[in-house]
Amino acid sequence: MDRLTRKELKRDPLALEVQHGFEFLTTHRQETIRYGTIALVVILLGGAIYLFHRHEQGVREDALANAMRVNEAPVGAPAGSAPMTFATQKEKDQAVAQAFTGLAAKYPGTSEGTVADFFLAAHAADAGDMAQAEKRFRDIVDNGDGPYVSLGKLSLAKIYASEGKIADAEKLLRSVIDKPTALVSKEQAQIQLAEVLAKTNPKEAKALLAPLRSSPRPAVSQAAIDAYSSLKLD
């Protein structure tokens, strides 16, 4: 994390949203390098909205929806202009942290609890608290639910790589390559693995990226071309 991302796709709105998100990250690579964590949160919350509308309402879904409403509430808006407003950003940040922390603590191991953990981990990383971010991403990987675990693996791998734990990062990324999900494709994991291995094993990094540069999927081919160039593998 630098401040230290077909047939089924056509049927699944969540998968389509993630695909569009990947294409955005590809065409805005420089911004993504700095704000990759927040971009993942946006994709994740989009998935959470989809899950909320897809399933019957229940206690956990209500709690997640409420936390998201707190996060989306405006600051300094006139009274009555929105269902929920905050006088200051500090007041809102405290309410958001409380809502998602409570959700993560109350529903560990569920989709809703995993979304909350991911949100908190991402914001900890952006605040520079990498120890807290690592702890929450590791919890997602070890105890999370559904395809969100694959996003947790990508994020934790970035932290490990930044700490020089290349073998640990590699292990996580290879597990995603072996079992991609609707949220993280095999190609995304391959590109990130190439970036992790570029200095210690440039030959393999090159082998990972080379075939992806001619992928029929424009987003994948462009991401591979950009990574190949930035890593100076030639």
C-alpha cells in the first residue's frame, strides 16, 4: 500500500462493478498508487450495497446499512437537508469509527463484519497506522467471509511487501491466483505478484506479466503493460 486492487460477469452486477473499478484503476494508475486503499474501499462498499439489496433485511444488514449511512452523511449541511448531518468532520469521523468498529466486533466472521473490518483497515492504513491495518487485514484473511477475503489478501500482501516480507506476500498472492474470486481476478493477483517479485526475482516477474500484455481484455493488458514498463523488466 503505497502510502504505505465473460459469462458470469455479464450476469452478476457486483462482478461488473468490480470489473469497472479495475478498469478505472488501470487508467488512473498514478492516482491509484497513492490512493489504492481508498479505491478498494469504494469497490468493497459497492459490493456491500449490492449484498444488502440482494438479501432479505436482517439485523446484520440493518447494522451495515446504518454504518454506511453514517459514512455518507454530509458535514456542515443545513438542518433538515439530509437525514443525517454532522457539524464537523471530527464529529463525523468519530461516529463512523464507532459504527464500523461496533459492527466488526458484534458480527465477526460474517460478510457484514468483514466489510466493517476492511473499511477500518483501509482507513488505518491511510492514517499511517500500519500496525492496526495489518492486524485487521490479517483478521479478514484468517476469519473473513466470502470473496472479501481475496481483497484482504491483496491488501495484506501489499503491507507485507512494504515491510520486506516478500515470501509472506508471495504466499498470499499465489493463493488468490489459484482461487480467484468475483472481486479479485487471477490477472490482478498476477500483476501484483509481479510487482512484489520485481526486485528479488525479475525473471519470474517478467514471465507473469509478458502474456498478460496481449490479453484480450483491455484493462488487463494495459495494467500489465504499465507494470512491465514501470518495473523496468527489459
